[in-house]
Amino acid sequence: METFNHDGSDPQVSQLEDVQRVTVLGAGNMGHGIAEVAALAGYDVSLRDINDELVQEGYDQIEWSLGKLAEKDRIGDDEADAALDRVEAFVDLEAALDGADVVVEVVPEKMPIKKDVYDEVVEHAPEEAVFVTNTSSLSITELSEVTDRPERFCGIHFFNPPVRMDLVEVISGKHTSDETLDLIEGLAESMGKTPVRVRKDSPGFIVNRILVPLMNEAAWIVESGDADIETVDSTTKFDMGLPMGSFELADQVGIDVGYHVLEYMHEVLGDAYRPCPLLGEKVEAENLGKKTGKGFYDYEDGDGAQIPSDAIDADVRRRLLAVMANETAGLIGNDVADVDDIDEAVKLGAGFPDGPAKLADAEGLDSLVETLDTLAEETGEARYEATDYLREAAKSGGFRGGDASGADDAGDAEGGADYEVLNVEVDERVGHVEIDRPHRMNTISGEVLDELADAIDRLDADDDVRAILLSGAGDRAFSAGADVQSMAAGGADPIHAVELSRQGQQTFGKLEESDKPVVAAIDGYCLGGGMELATAADMRIASERSELGQPELDLGLLPGWGGTQRLARIVGEGRAKEIILTADRYDAETMADYDFVNEVVPDDELDDRARELAEQLAGGPPIAQKYTKRAIHAGRTDNEAGLEVESMGFGHVMNTDDLMEGVTAFMGDGEPEFEGK
């Protein structure tokens, strides 16, 4: 759809490069967070609220947050100062809108309030400005129709806190042009966010459309007496692997917040979204969760959410997964979003270990449809009526046609294998393995271990690969350790724990035993199992902002993936005991002093330097490298054995083409081209 100004000319704000000033209306938690993100991205920002106190409080919060980011070395002091300088605070609406290219409205989540704001905004906003409403559930179309530019109006849903959360839902209204959606998605990307497009204006969009009915169903399970709160939360947290129990999450977010979204869904979508009375009782009693000191758990006089790890219930899991699968199917069937975007959004926005479609496929859609049909027959409740799309997906073998792995095309560059939680590619003789779970701080689950073992085997067997580079997706963590929730799902079963330890030891051992040089590029947190993974590499390069440590003893555990053995060989027994027994965190420079990190580089240089080192090693003589590593490893426990491997290796390389290539290049002052022959 083409869009034009009222005078018939092309709109000035149609490309991302047209955007210079962003006006944010509302200086509360979300408003000042969005303003900070925009300022950090280089935009001039007008922050407005209805009185001096509110807007000053928002400005002060931006200043505090920027200071904390600088303190933690996430940004430089100069960058923090420059971002703050780009923010201007206003109470006068007309002044705040002056020169605005994009207007982001972040006022309270009530339709009448938002409409009143737009009645004023259209009087003063520049004709070319694009309007964006930050909302978690309200109708984009209804809001756009009170403005003079519905085609240049869309929704954007930042997640709290905006500075930390990567996901942004970009929502189309009935009248929104594709050009507007492209512009706002580009704006979100320029702010370092991951935009997911919601193609149709539908209550709850993607993430809340999954989370809120899930919260409601958890409440119905308790209301009906089928399980208690502890069982439901134990199941969601330690069996399904969600970041929090359902009731724990409701308390964290605010029971009233989810309840009001549910009321809106009920009003628009019908009886399937009828709120559970248990939620209404909490709201009426003003026991709204952490913010009031009491909700489903007591945070004032009690111990808060103390969730047992061993109270999981298979029937509860199937019931919650069935409702979640039905909502997922409803979104796909109504063309609100496709399956990949739904899974991506829920992982990034809600911290799920896997997307709802993948979780449902793994359980089996046939089983979940049967669960819904049984519940519908027993209760007559509309929320258990399986959608047509869910039944079709069940017949075809799953949301992805029987591919329960949910793998896309994230395989290696040579087309060998597809991975769900790793990105693997081969380029310039370097096999790059990246843990791709930034929404979970790249924590290591059983699935990561399985895929990592397979990837290492494949790269080891590939003669075109001459070095291996390890990293973690995003800039927050190389790996923050083991996925403790997935580990806890085994309860206190010592056999399960022993097998988990052996799996990690064997997988990391593959890296250590690889004949190819292995480099770990450490950025951000490198803790626990993540540090044990880095320990299995031959060399480690870390960014200045990195934090490393083995915090297992703080949890009553000990390193179980080789950390008690490999670390001591690298830094010495005394340092290893210090690192493990104190469970302290160490900066990269300290770990370089301890000889664990080979090199520390500025944050923005890590990727290039790690790649440079990996390519340098990939250009070395493969046969000589192989025997060098074998000799060093053999000599760890037996000096004579190490010397014997060294002698055999020395003799073997004497009869290789690589030796002649190296000698010839040396004599001719050239660069050798080793081929491993």
C-alpha cells in the first residue's frame, strides 16, 4: 500500500534513515526504558509525561540505568553520557512532539486513556510522523481509527525491562501499511532488538496469547481440586522447564496484569477465555503478588515461592501443554503468526527453553488433542474445544509435519546436519560452533550436550575443517552454566545425576581429545558448566567485560563436567581450589593472570580476534598439530608416555609433504600452505 501526506506528497518518514527523533509519551517503567533504548541506538529522544515529577523520575531512572550499564562495562562512560545527552524531558505535549519522526505512546494499558492521548496527539504531531502504541494486548485497529493516519499506525510490544529484553512484537492493525511495519521493524533492529511480526490484530498478540491462557488454566487446575499450587509450579518449572512456575510468574508480573488481559480476551474472543474465579479473588482482595507482598505466595510473612523440584505431575503437564498447543494452533490457523515466529517470540519474550510448538510436538499432538477432547467432554468448557488447525496438525504429524526437533536450516555450511540449539558453520577451514540459546543465557541442557557431541564428531571427521571455534550467541554470555531446571527435573535420583555428569564429561572430552586446535571466544558470563566447556578448549580469548567462575559450591554442588580435573591442569591445583572452593566470580584480566585466559581484548574486538586466531591455527600443519596435542596430553600423568608420543610424532612428520612445504617456505622466506599430507 502506498502512503501519502495530506497534500499528496510522499511521506517524509518512510525509510529508517529518515528517523532522527523519537518521542516517547509516558515516562513510567516501560516508557523510560524505551526512551533509554532509543537514545543508546543514537536517536534524539523527547520523553514526556503529564507533570514535572513523573517526567523527572523517568529521566532520573534513565541516568541511573545508563550508569549501571557503564559500571558493568556493558557500555563505555562516554557512550552513557552521550545517550543521556540525547534525551530531553517535557511536560508540554506540543513541545515534546515538535520534530518527532516516530511517536511511541506508552501510557497506561486502558483503551479510553490511550484514545484520549491520541485525540491530543493528532493536533500537534508532525504530519509525516509514524504513530506506534506500546501495548501488550489492546486492539491496534481500534486505536488507529481515532487518529488521522491509520495506515501509518502500528503496535509495538516491548518486554519489561526494555533495556534487557531482546524481543519486540511489531503488530499490524487492519489499516497498517507494509511500509510502516517494515520501518518499525527496522527501528527495533537498530535498537538491538529482535522484532517478530504479528500479522493480524488479535488480543494478546503472540506471547501473552500463550502465557495468559496458560496462567488461567493453571488456576483452573487448582480451582477444580485436580492439583495444588506447588504441584502445578513444580511441573511447569522442573518438568516443562519454564523459567518460573505458573503461579510464581503471576506473582512476579502482578496477578492483576494477567487478569485484565484475560478479561479483555474474554470480552473479545469469548467464553474460552473466561477468567478463573481464583484469579478474580486475588485481584479483589488486592493480593496481587510481589508488589503487594502477597499473592499465591507470601512474600512478607512467608518465604515466597519455595517450589519443590520433585512434585511434578504428568497429567498436569499434558493439560497445560494441550491448552498451550491449542492457542498456538489458533494463532497459526488465524494467520496471526507462523510457527517459527511463535516459537521464537515465546523463547525470547518468556524465556521458554523451547517454543510452544516444539514442546507440543515433542509431547505428541495426537495425545494433546485426546486430552482436550476428554476435558471438553467432562467439563463442557469452551477452552477445551480443539481448533480445526490443531486437529489438522495432529493428523500431519505435528506443527512441523512430524519434525519434532523444530530444526530449521541452522546446520553446518556444508549441509551436514541441522541443529536446534547450535549454529554450526564451516568457513575458511574453521568450524564455528555457537550455542544458540541467548534467551537462556546459553545455558547447557541435555539437548545442547547431544547436539554438541554430534557437531564435534562431524567437524572432527571433516578434512576441510582445520580448527574449531566455540562461542555463545548474543553478547551477554558465552554460557552461564548448566540449565539447572532441566537438571532438577530428574529430582534427587543419583543415577540420573551420575549419567548427566558422564554425558557432560564425555562431550567436553571430545573437544579436548580433538586432533584439531580448539579456541573458545568468551564474551559475558562464563560460569559453571560454561567455564568447564571453555576449559576443554586449547586456547581461550575473552572480552574485557567477561566474568568467569565455578559457582557450583554455592548451590551445594561441585563441578561435574570435568572441572575438578581440567582446571587444575591449566591453572595449577592451588588456583583451581581457590576458584572452585570460593565459588567467586573473576574478571577476564584476573583469569589471564591465572593463565586460564590466553588473551583479553576489547569487547568490540573479540569476534574478529577469535576468528583471526582460529584461522591462524587452521593454517598450521595438521599432522604436527595432532601429534603435539597428543604428546602434551599423554605426558600429563606419565612423562615417559608423553616423551614416547613426542618421539613417534617427530618421526612421523619427517616423512610428510607438510614438512617439505614448511622447510621450503622457510628457506624462501614465504608462507607455507600446509595440506595435512
